[in-house]
Amino acid sequence: RLDLTADYRSAADVSFRGLSGEASATTLLANAYLDLGTWYGVTPYVGAGLGGAHVSLSGLGAGEGWGFAWAAMAGGTVTLAPNWQLVLGYRYVRTENAGLGGGLSDFSQAAHEVRLGVRYLFD
């Protein structure tokens, strides 16, 4: 399974090298998933994603720039009805070297996410 995702993380407090401020990020990822079989109606999966992130900083040498982003995912799906699935998963996403300049070129962010969703399968 393959997909493309775009996510926005609203401004959050950050600290970096003794400075504090706020950072927001938009990530764009291409993801691949591997289903691991189905047991008792549950299909576990693992996945990985690669792409980019646009990070905006304020308060600690304000700047913005693009950098590398990656993610690792795991979870499971349950079929609710024909073509409908409930998905519960975990995602670790990280942005690296956001190209912010001004001594912030090695700024990175990470997030642990629990995601719940509904999937429709087209025939």
C-alpha cells in the first residue's frame, strides 16, 4: 500500500541551545506500508515515509526553511463493512536540518502520534 500525506503541526513551544520560542511545521511524506496478515479480523501493518518539512520559527532567531522529514508507522485495521475499515496506528515523525540559517541549521523536531481513522477501499 502506498499513500501521500500532508500534515500541519500548529505552533508549539520549543527550546533549542538555551533559547525558547515557537515552531510550526508542515510535512509532506510519501509512505509505504506492509500488511502482516489477518488474525481474528485484525490486520497489523508497519510502514515508513520519506519527504520534506517546512518549519517556521519565532522567538529564537526567527526563520523558516525546508528540511528532510521521515516517519515510521505501525498499527492495525479492522473491516467494519464491505470497503470500510477502521484504522488505529502509531506514527513517529521527525524533521531534520530545516535550513533555517543563523546558527539554527541543525534544528530538528520529533513527534509521537496516535492516529485513528476510517478508510474506504475503492474497487
